[in-house]
Amino acid sequence: MPHYHTLELTIDQHVAYLTLNRPDKHNSFNDTLIAEMTRCFKTLANEPDVRMIVLTGNGKSFCAGADLNWMKSTIHYTEEQNREDARKLSEMFHTINFCPIPVIGKINGAAIGGGAGLVSVCDIVIASERAMFGLAEVKLGIIPAVISPYMIAKIGESHARSLFFTGERINAQRAHQIGLVHQVVSPALLDAAVQEKIDLIKTSGPQAIRAGKKLVHMVMTLDEAGIREYNINEIARIRVTEEAQEGFAAFLEKRKPAWSL
């Protein structure tokens, strides 16, 4: 695996544990972190032995959004320079969102701005009670443009309007109520709650999981006729795969499938 300056990556028992590692800067974004995150997710997407990714932050924060020094360096950017800067950030979020394997967000602390955007592209989100969330862009006279498609898809138009316009910070329980977070636990139980999801995914067909994630994206983008045709063809294809045949056989024979960990 490549070496990273702003990330820590370990792979253990088919799980990639990826940690944002700029604790002195609250794991905020800079050019290096954005590039490394994009590269790391592209690499993990092509690792056949990796079944899922757990994303978290080192220290008290999950991710505080943009690094202040990085923001200072962009103040005098031209419109074209800002466009290129946004394109790199957009590629990172797109790469995470469309990563073919599940991404579990282990939200250990504050997730602000782009940090909340990272939460929105995780497939399963488990947050500590201490976590806080917010979209503070409007307080700087800008908008959460790059993350908006993912945030709106996650929490809906109504809640997005409120957060986009007010910039207010919400706690983990409120984030759970609006759909940004799936589960809220005490800090002491965060590891155990994440492990519970890991164990469940390990007993699911790895290719079925990849197909299921693609299915979500396809259903969200195709028209009704396209969805029907895609679903018919996809289930027909999957039923005859080796993985599905093993799953059916194991169920009938009352045993674990060979691919279950």
C-alpha cells in the first residue's frame, strides 16, 4: 500500500481502517489530504480482498472542513483557479460516494463543512454522542456547492435548506433525526457499534454488496423504465453467479456460505 502524509491506513481481516491524520488541524482539508483521499479510495476500490472501509478521524475531531491556511492561500485565486480547486474537491467526494465497497463513517467528533460532506458520502454512519455537525459556508459568504448533491440526497431538500441558510451546528441526536447519521452511541461504545456493522457485512456476499451499492446509484439516476429494465437484467445476472449459487446451496443445506467470514 502507498504511504500517506495525512492519512493512516491499515488493512485487517478484509477491513480497511482509514484515519484522517491531521489532529493538530482537526483533520481539516488541504491540497495534500484531498489528493491522498482520492488516491486512497481509488486504490481500495480495486483491492479484491477489502470488503469495506471504516473512515474516522484522529484526535477530538472527525473533520473540521477546510484548513485555515489553505483557505488563506485561495483568497486571491482567479475564477479559473477556484474552478480547478473545486474540481479536485469534487473528485474526492465523487470517488468516495461511488466507491464500490461499503464505507462506514465512524464519527468521533466535530464534522463541519466539508467534514459533514464526508459524512454524507458514507454508506453507514455511526456517531459519538459528542459529535457535532454543521455547514458553516454561509458564514463565510460562500455555499456548500460541491457537497450539496450528497447532502441533499442524505437529508432531503427541507433539512438541507435549513442547514444551508443558517449555518447552525447540530448535535448527533439531531443529525440522527434528519437522516445524516444512522446510529448514535456513547464514546465508550463507538468501537463496539462499528464492529457490529463490520460483522454483519462480513457475512454478506461480497459481490452482492458491490452490486447492491451500484443498484442504489442506478435507481437514483435512471427513469422508471430504465430502473425496471436494469433491475430485471441485474437480478437475472446475479442469480446465476457462483456467489449466488453458493448462497442458495448454503441456505438449503443449513450451513454458512464459503464466502461468509
